Amino acid sequence: MNNIQEIKAYADKAIEKQQLLQASYFERLQDQSMTKEEFCISQEQFYFAVSFFSRPMSCLLARIPCPAKRLDILHNVVEEHGDFQKSKFHAETFKEFLSRLGKNTDDINKVFLWPSVRSFNSTLTTACTFDELPTGISCIGVIEYAFSFISDIIAKSVIHNNWLARENMIHYDFHKEHDIRHAMELFEVMQSEWETENGKYQIQQGIEMGVWIFKMLYENLNEFSSQNPYQ
């Protein structure tokens, strides 16, 4: 097993240990106890995580001294921006997803941002700006990795719940296919650090934190979607 596969295996272990994919949000989505309105409210909040995600990732670029190692992260940042096509920005495809669900996104930036979403974004910013570099990269990497599985759950549930037809699915169908590759590119940047005791520790710290903040975000989205305290 090479270093990249070992990092991936550690990410799998962390996701399983913390039961990220068994969070109440996904359980309710799959057993159909979550209403469409609750789902839309939660996804409206998740838009702010999507639109923000490339910003902490961009912070990593300036911190990597080796130009060659910047390329994979730069590719991720460019893809977040639709490969320079505004209509394919991830924030734009997510807004289109909300629109297809029936949400009016014209004034989405006036929606009150829940503290859990701001906390998620702020934690990512801190990790990518001030933490050890392997910690920031692995935190972003494991979120990309986990989101491929989460996207599959959400896409299948939305279709199964008859909220969207399969042919109208957007955003999540892309991420369930591409985010594992994105994660592997990020894990590859850290493979030499995995060979040292301190580097491995920093990577493990980033993975554990990334899984934890992602699960806490979804747990809160589930809690607040049923009774939005900021309406």
C-alpha cells in the first residue's frame, strides 16, 4: 500500500469511526422523515458553505513553497470556479439546484447565515491559514473525499423522494463522480509528509478535524431545518 492509499485508508477509518455518513441528517433524508421544505431550508444554508469553500483552499496555495505541489490544489480551485466558466461555478450550479427544487435564489445572499455554517467556514479558514500545512490540506482533502459519498446519498434521496427527476439532477451528480479524484490529488500533495512521525500526526489531525466539523455541520442542519430559529 503506497502513502496515498494509506492516507485514504485513514480517512475511511475516520469517517467510519465518527459515523459521518450515519448522521441524523442523512438518516432522515433516506427514511423520508425529512420534508422537502426542511431539506430546502437546510440546502439554502449549505449554499454558503459551497460558495465559501474555494476561499480557504486558495489560502493553501500561497503557503506551498514548491510550485509543482501547488498544481493539484490550483486545479481544484479552478474547477470550483467552473474552469473559468461562470455558469459552471460550483456556487452557481448549487443555486440552480435550489431553483429546480422550487426555491427563489434571487435574494439568497440576504438569508440569515446560521452560526454552524459560519463556524464551519471559519474553522476551514483557520486550518488552511494558520495550522500546519499538512493539517490544512488534509482537512480540506477529507471533506472533498467524504462529500463524494454524501453527494451520492443526497442525489439518490432527492430522486427517490420525487423532489427532482433524475434528468434534472445538478451539482450533486457532478460531485459524487469527481470529488474522490479531487481528494486523491490533495492526498498526493502530502505523501512525503506521511513518511515522518510529525507529518503523519499533522495529517491525521486534519482528517479527524475535517470529519468532525463536517458531521457537526450536518447534525445542526438537521436540527435547525425542522425548527428554524432565525426565520
